Amino acid sequence: DEDKIIFFFQAEDGIRDAQESRGLGDVYKRQITTRPINRLLRRIQSIEEKIRNEGIKPKIVIVGGGSAGVELSFCFKTRWEKYYNDHIDITVLHDGEAVCPQYWNTTRNLLYQVMDKKGIRTIPYSSVTQMTEHDITFKHQKTGQETTEQADIVVWATGAESHSLASESGFDCDQNGFLYVNDNLQVNKYPEIFAGGDCINMQSQQNFPPKAGVYAVRQGPLIANNLVAMLENNQSALKKYVPQKLSLIHI
């Protein structure tokens, strides 16, 4: 039998946010999810139009205190204060002790300084329990106390959820449904299949980086190289992927 290469391309229904909003009520028209990324701008513009038609100045809640949540708080603060020519309240809810826990203390302290200067509030140990059209309820994970606040727009930045294409493939996946790949980005037990981007995890990396484009873009050229190496049956030309230790956040 001739060897075959099969390319899977999944664009319109890609990796989604692992948002906590399931079961919290049909309030999607008030939510912005960051994934799939190709729909993000359309969602922002759609909600802006709704808010403008209602004639209100919105209060924003961002759920997720990782790099994406923090950076989005800066972006929306700038975008909407320019749009309304007025102060916009933005709150970041996160489930840990501090935002961006993977960063060095000096970097994280700088982020807090910038957020404080911009008037962006952070609330730690928070888990969303209920949403309505204009409110959000969250529970403090240590005290159990529930708080309800106004939230005209809720932005979800809670990380990626695996795609069913991976979790239902029969390939080796982690407990969250992300494909296990080796150092060459080959799917476990199937060296002829390569995977990269938000759909993967690596058993050889104890602290595999979060799902972010700054890592995915570096995997693409490596996969291209390794595909050619496999086609030419040149195992020595296979390159290993080593995640960069630093990523960027725009403040």
C-alpha cells in the first residue's frame, strides 16, 4: 500500500474557551469568548452595537486572571474608554491568589501597578455561580461567601477546552482531552501524525505552557520540517520542540 498523508483543517469550529458559563443561563448575548479567535472581533462589535442601542455605559467583568484575561482588561479599558470618552469599570475575577501565577514576582507586581493605575480591579479566589442579563454572582473559594455585582458584559478568558476531534479520535489524550505528542510533535504511537497549537499536551514537559498563539506559531515551522523529514525517511532531520520560557503580554 502507498503511504498517505491526510491533512485535517478545522477552522470555523476550533478550540473553544473552557468557560464556566455552561448551565448559568442563556445570557450568551452578553458574553464575549476569546475562542475561536477568528470570531472574536465580530463578537466584540456585535455587543458594542447592542450596548450602544441600549444607551448604557457598561460595567465589564473579565473571568480569568491569566495572561489573556489581564491583557484583555487593558485592551477593553483603552478601547471602551475611548469609545465612551469616560471611565469604564472593569473587574477581573480569578480563581487563584494572584493574576498570572506563572510570572516572576517582579513581573506580576508590575502588572498590578499598571492595573491599579488604570483603575482595573481584581478579585482573587472567585468562581462564577450565576449570571443574569446584567449581573454576575461569584463565590469566594475559601470563605464560601457569594457576591452579586453588575456585569453588563462578561468576557471569558478561562483557558482552552479540547476539541471533540481530538478527544473522540482514539489517540492518547490527557484528562482534559488534549492530544499527547512527543518532543517531535508526533502523536503518541502514530509517528506519521503531527499536531500542534492549542490541541496538544506533552508528557515530557512537566509544566507545559498554556494554550497561546506565541507558542503555536513556533510549532508550525517545526512541524513542516518534520513532515518533510518523514516523507524523506530521514529520522535524523527530525527537530525537537522546546517551548520558550518567556512569553509576552501587552500592557
